[in-house]
Amino acid sequence: QIIGRVKAALLEEEFDEAIRLLEGGQRELANPEISQLLATARGEAQVFQHRREELMARAGELLRTGSAAQAVSLLEGAPKVFFKEEAFQRLYQSCQQELKRATPAAPRGRAP
């Protein structure tokens, strides 16, 4: 049961949830597969975090250099689970706000 839920969490890149389940399972069960999965989940979580940090740094650089549209596009292409991170959400909102400021509003009247 635990292993099935862990594997599902790993497939969804929900590493924190997988680690939480595994740590609980490790305390309750003496199963070597749980220890192996926990080591794997921790390693994948580090890689995932590094990937998110790199993407955020790149988007921040694009934003600072006036390329808000590219920053928004980059962030929108990120795994959906990245959006669960508050700092990621704030950066995305900042990029969207800057894009709106940089994009001129369309004229409201009719063309002659």
C-alpha cells in the first residue's frame, strides 16, 4: 500500500509527499525496499530542487533584462508542481505584472 502511493507520488514529482510516506513507513516496517525508495526519493528531490532553482534564476535574469514575455513563457513551461512553491508563484506573478506593464493597451475606439 505505502509503496504504491510512494511510486505514484514520485511519478507526479511530489517528492516531499513521497519522502514523508517513506519515512513513516520506515518507522513502521522493516522493509529494505522502503529504505531504497527513500534514498532514491531524496536524491530525486535534490535534483528537482536544483532544476527549479536554475529555472527561477533564468526567469529572474530574463525579467531583469526586460524580457518579461520570455520569463513568463519559461515559467509556464515548468512542471505544474513547481507552482506549489510560494517563491515560484511570486516570481511568476512578478513576471506577469511586468509583462502587462510592458505591453501597450489596445486602442478602445473604432478604426476610421
